[in-house]
Amino acid sequence: MSIDLHYWPTPNGWKVSIALEEMGLPYAVHYVNIGAGDQFKPDFLKIAPNNRMPAITDPEGPDGAPISIFESGAILQYLARKTGQFGGKTERDRIAVDQWLMWQMGGLGPMAGQAHHFLKYAPALETPQDLPYAKDRYRNEVARLLGVLDKQLATNEYVAGAEYSIADMAIWPWAILWEGQQQTLDDKPALARWLDLVGARPAVQKGKALGEEKRSNVQDDKEAQKVLFGKRD
């Protein structure tokens, strides 16, 4: 039976589409157009109360009963446990995978997201918000985090060690957007190597390409800006 994937082609969405492809799990895509406000629809909120995608519904959850899961990191952990793939073969391996997954969830994802917002989107708002302090703060923090990642990859083929894992699937979609975060790879050769290594995987390419044609340029889409960045009760 197919897993229902509630998805939009963004870094967080790519994490799960890549994982489903890597694990060979059948899935049906339900697009959640975040620029149009689909994430606030009552039916979606029943499975993702934080009004964020991605989310999944697995008709064959624990004990054979259906289960819905939101938060991309929780989804990746669930799928790794369900399939016995990419979560680490030993307890030490699992700890390494989990800590780098949490690093992405609490560090690179949020900081890179803020960098994108203040460097790309805020200056393009209907009332432009060009804030040098915010730009510098998030640009610098992303640089620090990518430096941490480069150092880890200098002595490991993949983020959590010798084996490809859900940690790579979580980090890669954010790290590939380094140009939009106003970063450089000139001083991060290990990171550059890893980006190419992971990006060459057929499942990664297929997962990232899912719905690519639906992506819009939020910098030019004033209605999407209101939905994504406006105040909402």
C-alpha cells in the first residue's frame, strides 16, 4: 500500500521524497501549495497541526494500523525504523546518525531558512525590509555551520561516518542551496566533494526533481509573500 506524501518542492519536502525513493517505498504525492495557503486547510491540519509540510500517512503503520506523521526529522526516523535502512547498523551508528539529524533540524535548517529570508525575500517584500544586521547574523551563522560540516566530512565519507544515512538526506537539500545563502565552497573542499557524491545518487536526483516545475519565485510573487510571511491568527 502506498504512503501518502503531503509535499511541496522545498528543502524540507525534498528530505522525505529522497528518503522514499532511496528506500524503495511506494508513495502517492499530494501537493501542498504553501504559496497558495494549502497548509492551512482543515484536512491538512488534521495530520500536520503545525501547518507545515511535509507530512505522511502510512496505511501500514505500527501494528498494521494507519499513522500520520509530521516534522521531516520524525518522518525520516520513522521510515528508517520501518525499513531497517539508512538509520545506522549498530547502536553507535544510530547515535551518530541521530545527532547529525538533530544538528540539521536545530541548526542548519532554521539558520539557512532565516538566511534565505533576510537575504532574498525580505528585501523583495511589498514594503522592502533590507536589514544589514539580520543579513550578517544569519549569513555568518550558516558559514559557521557549513564549516562544521566540512570539518566532519574531511574525515568521513558521509556525514555520520562511512555509511550513507538519513542524516545525509536531511542535510543535503539545505546545503546545496549555499549560493542563495551567500556562501562559498572555495574553503570547503570536503563539503563540495560530498555535495557531488550525494547529488549523483539516482534516488536523490529523482526525489529532488519531484514537482520541480511547481516551484515559483517567491521574490516576485506578492500573493505568496502575503501567505508565507504575513501575520496569521
